[in-house]
Amino acid sequence: MKKYNMITTSLLMLGLTACSSEQALTDTPKVTEQLSAPGAPGIDPFWAFAGKTGIGTSFEQYQNGAYSDSAATGKVSKVWFSIAKGVITETMFGLIHQAQIKDMQFVVVGKDFTVTETDDLDVTIDYLYKDEHGRPLSLAYKVTSTDKQGRFSLEKHIFTDPDGQTLFVRSIFNTQLKSVKAYVTVNPYIDNNGLDDFAKTTEQGLVAWQGDSYLSLQGAKPFKQTSVGFTGKSDGLNALKTTQQLASVYQNTGEQSGNVSLLAELGEIGNNSQFDLTLSFGNNEQASFKQGQASLARGYQHVLDNYNGKGDALGWQDYLQSLAPLNTMSEQTTDNGKLLYTSAMVLKAQEDKTHAGALIASLSNPWGETVSAKTGSTGYKAVWVRDFYQVAMAFMALGDTATAKTAFEYLEKVQVNNKTPGNKGDTGWFLQKTHVDGELEWVGVQLDQTAMPIMLAWKLHQADVLTDAELTGWYGRMLKPAADFLVDGGRAKILWNDMQITPPATQQERWEEQAGYSPSTTAAVVAGLITAADIATLAGDDQNAKRYLETAKKYNSGIESMMFTTAGNLESINSDGEYFIRIGQDKDANSNTKINANNGREGFNKKQILDGGFLELVRYGVRDALAPSIVKTLPEYDDETLADNLQVKYSYQFSDGSGSFPGFRRYGNDGYGEDEVTGANYAEGGQNTPGQRGRVWPFFTGERGHYEIAAANATQSLNADKQQSIKNTYVKGLEQFANEGMMLPEQVWDGVGNNKAGYTLGEGTNSATPLAWTHAEYVKLVRSLSDKHVWDHYPVVEQALK
């Protein structure tokens, strides 16, 4: 360390002397070049804004159900990127959750101003490759940012190299002013954390690393000037903002790791000043630079054409063309299929490429800019079997049976067995949340997540995606252990979890927050056992087929007594006191027990809390759409006169003035969202607050649309007029919730409380965007409307319960 300091001091003295004498002659400030940047470890690192307006990666083709360099698409590219507020944000390499940067942004510097992309610019986003209907044909983006004072504009083209490990970025600047320079800065978060990185400048460009993971930044044109430093301390941005020039540049960040930044001067800009840059990755410095050099050598147009799938290359356009139902389904959209095409690609893009079939929940970290990045965090870049099931069913709806089958086969990795690390309990259930490689993260038992793999297997077999022999094989390996757990329960004993599970009571329902008897969980459990009975019969296991069916009928017979109150206490003129509750921790739906406090909110009498879980009973075939308990719950569920804390439904207006459509919160008293008193992010600073409020989740609009299809079929009224009405309310409603980049969010602003972030009504919040579940629900709704029946309905369930 002393050697570094001595060299730095010597260079600093020489630099200052040279600068002083030169200044006396020319009065032009010179830059001091120093060896090591001061200010380690830099400011505390946080993740980026979670409301993404774009995500992307290359399309890769399977070979025998796996990603392989010998497949038709060639070398597998394992780079993903995201865009938020016009800025390139978390970019992943390797596994889909392994973020390598927080952000990459451009800086424009004039004589008396410095503007970064995170400043207040006017931003628009569009797709680089579209068909004649305006439907995206690849996940390549054009982002245009305009200075509000008219001093410059910046256009970025963003995509990955499908033949390498590189993010390719073309920047095009326009300004009428003289002596304006452009810079680019990158904040590396190598291997998914922001504190353990090193950085240096080289003749080739800039490089950052942690261990054997390397990131390099280089350009088609040599950089005019480069520097590295510790973020917020010596990264050069403060100097550019205050003096419009760099007083010092640094060659490396020394011996201490930290939150580092890379900075490069691109050069002076005028009209149509163009710079091609690559952010590339490898397991050593040379490999990372080599990847970027190869992409630059191939050139912008070649890389983009291959990404898109033009000519002989296989790319996103080819994937879309392989989806046979897509054009017919587009007829049931109100935007000519724009969101449908986008959703197909977004869902496929959220699959890991090392572990084929591993479908994550979202390529984002909810409320990221207030979530610490000192240590690794997957956020939503992980596997939840429930979200996973929704996406796999959407792939089936799109006609992508290969991905649906590969996803099903992946599920074996996340089922608890005797070899699951740390497991000292019973087996057969599926882990709550895992990394894509199967690493344990959360270990609560959610019985719907144990039922859904069985349901998915049944659907795959019905569609001839799984043969009789394959299904029989999977029955013995994965499905029977799951069904046995749904019947017998067992001891969950792994990591923190040590609890006896007695179905149909679940340790956690679909919101992962409460134990007890839940309509949505029970709907899946009953459907799972009935489909398991059907599969057991095929496999020749008649004894268990009978046991599964009898248990399903027993659970089914107790649904109303345990979950449908006839002594409700909601203060509403629309309530007759009879409705499904969200969840109860005892078997008497009319008791006055409280559910647990959660997300900063105190626990309430269970009869105060409504949610839409009862509609899953209809979706899966456990209850008819016109069943009295279902119909009686709708007035309370739709009641917009309830107190805001307990209200679930909120109405939104279409931007074209054509009417209104519904949005729904998860449940009354939901605390998973921004604080309605202070406007702070969820759990900002690591602490829950009593004012936290869960907002409207768009996929419930899809769930309600599915119910309307089922109800219309029950009354034989799904005629052309009714179909059009559902399309113009629920399909169009989901389309309205999409942002400018056609990403569908987890939550949208509901208009209640402190709007510190300045959201417009119905705009996605900083929760998680794009949410795979929301895109999947949209796809399934469009397919359901196209087919005139609910896509993930189970006729075998309906028949068994008659």
C-alpha cells in the first residue's frame, strides 16, 4: 500500500507542476493523471429503479431441451439488460440473476452545463424492429432523451450480441452548440453486489473485476480520456457537474475494493455524432475485451440483424413466427397485437440460459434504489413455482410447447427431497423461492406451489406434449411425492422452517404472508389432487388414484364452512354479510379470529379482509361460475365504498375516453407497497412502517376477465357482443396498464395517499416491472377469449366434483 501512495504522491507533484507552468502560458487547465483513485470504498451501493420500460437478451434455440453452443443459434449469449427512466440499468451476465452493473449512462458537458441521463430529460422509448402493424419483432430498443432546454438530444440503440457476451450500445448525439463533449459512465456491480469491485484503465478501454469475473467497456473509436474511481467520491461526475472538466483522472482504484465507476470521454459532439460502445464480459480481462472487440468488428448492423433474426440468422423474429396461435390471438386484442408480441418475447427473455426452463418472476429488484446492494440480492430474479406455473401455461397458450415442457422438467430441481441441502424433514413439496441453479433462498411451504406442477403435467399430457410413458415416469419421480404431501402433509424442517403441515391448511398462501385455510390455495390443492388421481390411473396406481380423489372431495366439502362467512362484519351497504374471506387460521369461517400482522400493518379480524382468491375456484373447475358462494362474494369484492384500507377494487378511465375498467389490490389491509403517509418506498431503510400500502396489481384485471368468460359460458351468453365487451374492458384494461415500453407492472398507482414519486393514476410504481405473472395473465386472457373458454380450466376437476 505504501508503494501505491509514494507513486501517487510523486505523480501528483509532477502533474501539478506541469499544470501550473503550462497554465501560465496558455491559461488552459490541464488534467492531472494519478495512479490510484482516493475515496475507497465509495458511497453505499443501492440497486436501480425497478420500473423497467424495457428488458432484453438474445433469442437462443434449444438442443434436446437445453441451451447449447452446438444448437442452430450457435454460441449461447448469456447477457441480459434492462432500461429504466431511459437509462441502461442492471445488466446481467452468466446466470440471469447475476447483475454486473447498476447502470450505464451518458453525460453531456457544455461550457456552462453538465447533464446526466438521470437528470430531468424528456424520454421516449420504442422498438428498433417492428412490423407494419407496429408490433415489435425483437427486444432491441431505441431510447430518445431530449434536454428540456433544447441544448441537445441523445438517441440510444440497445441490444445484445447473440454471438457473444456483449451488450451493444449505439449513441447518437445532436446539438447546435459548440464545444460540447459527451462522456459515458458505468457503475459496475460485478457478481451481483456493489462493494467488492476493482477497476482500471487500459489502452483498449476500461475494465472492472471481482475475482474471476470481468467487465470491459470499449468503443469503435478510441476514447479521448478515461478514468476510474470510487462512486460518489472520485468518479469524476462531481467535477464535471461543478466545473465542466476533470481536474484529475485515475488509472486504477488501488488495492481496496469498493463501489467503483468507469468514466470515458467520447469526444466533441455536433449534429449526428455517433459512437458505438460495447460492455462485454468474460472470466479474465483478455476474454472480456476480446468479446467486445469481436462485436465491434462484426459491426452494428450485422449484430442487430442477427439479434432480430434477419436473413439466415435465427433471432427473435423467428421465435415469434414459430408461435402458431399468435396471429389468431391478435384479433382478440385492442392494439393489433403489440402487447401480445411483446409479452411473448418478455416471457421468453426471463428464462435462464444455463439452467434451461428456469423461469424467473421479474428482471428487477423491487424498490431497487432504496435496497442496499452491499451484498448479493436476487430480488425477483428467482424462481417461484406459482409464478412459474402461470408463465409455463402462457407458453402453452402461445404454442411454445418446447419451453413449457423444458420448464416442467426443470421443476424437479426445486422439489424437496432427501438430497436437498439442509433438509431434515419430509419431502415432496416445492421450495418457496430459489435461485435458478436451485440454491435455497426462502423455504416456506405454499401448498399451491406443490399442486401446480401436477396440474401443469396434466395439461402437458392433454396437449400431447408429454407422452403416456413420459407422464408415467414423472409420476413416480416427481408428481406422486407431491400428491402424497398434499394428502398426508408432513414436517417441513429446513433452514429456519420447522413446522408440521396439515393440508389443506397451508403455512403460506399465494401472497406468502399468512397461514391457514385459503380459497386460492385450496382451489389449487383440490385441482392438483384430482389431476394427480387421473395421472395415477394412467400409471396403473389405482390405490393412490382413489386416495387422491377421495381426499380432494373431502377438502372440497369443507371450503364454504372454513372460508365463506355468513356473518360478515364489513361496513358496507352492498354487503349482506356473506362472502369468501381471504384466509382464516381456524376452521370456522364465522369466528372472529384475527390474522397476523404483516408488512407493517396490524392484524385484522379475518372477516374484514377480502381478496380475489375465490375466483381461482372457478378458474380451475372447483366451483361453477354461478355457484351461490361465488356470486354472493362479488358485491363485496367490487365495493368501492369501503374504507380505503379495506377496499380492493378501484376503477380506472381509459385514456381514449371510451369508459372505465377495473383494477384490484391483492387484499384489504395490504401493506406491500409505498407508505401512504410519507410516500417512502416499501421497507425503505430496512424497516416496515404502519403506513405501507399495497397498490393495485394489474393481473387481477385478467383474473376477473377470466371469470367473466366462465360466467358467460355458464349462462350460454358468450356471443359476439359479450366477447367484444370482455375484450374492450379486460384485455384493453391490461393494455392500458402497460408502460411506454409495453412492460406490464406488478403494481400501479391507485391514487391513495402521499404521491411523493409523482405517479399518474394507473402508472406502474417502483415495485417490479415487467412482472412475468402479469404478462402471462394477459397472454392467457387473450387465448381464453380467442378459444371462448378459460385456458387453464380443468374439466377433469369439474367432472370429478359433480
